[in-house]
Amino acid sequence: MFDLVSKHGLRFKPPSYLTLGCLHENKGALIRMFTSNEWKSSRYAKTKDGKTVENVVLDKGFWGNIIICLKGALPLIEVLRLVDSDQKPAMGFIHEAMDQAKEKIQIAFNAITKKVTKYILIYLII
């Protein structure tokens, strides 16, 4: 998490982006934890909440959706940080930044050809 804060600064940044980034960085450790014998023998593994969390962490779709969120959100967060800065940029500069954000999102999602439909939905929103 510290790396994310130091990389992107302390200004505008939705906490959920940091949380998703931390989850993504710790994916391997989380999967190992929920597949370990220690987890399986713990009292938490037998609770309803424990089983729910385990199922989420072990779901490949969950990790794919985190990547989609991170790839789609970062370019937009960069534009929001620009608008949130102490020096207010001209409207044309913001418009150019939005166009660049759209291009970055397009490039990010073209690398995942199966996710093009999700990219189009994001693109239409912005």
C-alpha cells in the first residue's frame, strides 16, 4: 500500500483503488493463505463469513475483475488528480487529458481481447 501512496501521491485518490491495488499485489499470499492447512483447520474457515471470503479469494473471476477495475480506473484517477491540483488547468488541457485517458484505457483493454466488451462500456460512459 505504501508503494501505491508514494507512487501516486496523497491528493485525490479513491480509497477503493488503493484497496484493490493492495489486494492485487497480495493475490498470491491470499490464495496461499486460504488453501493452507492452517486456514482449513481454523475456526474462521468453518463460519459462513469465512467460507464466503474464501470463495471470493479463490474465484478467478474476482481477480480478473480487479484487473479490469485497476486498468480502467487509473487513467481516470490521473485526470481527477489533474483537476484537483492547486494549479487549475485550462478546459482544453482537461479535455486533452480525458482523450489521453480514453486512449490509455483502450490500449489496456486491447491487451485483453476477451474484455473488449467491458472496455466499450467504460468508454461509452466517459
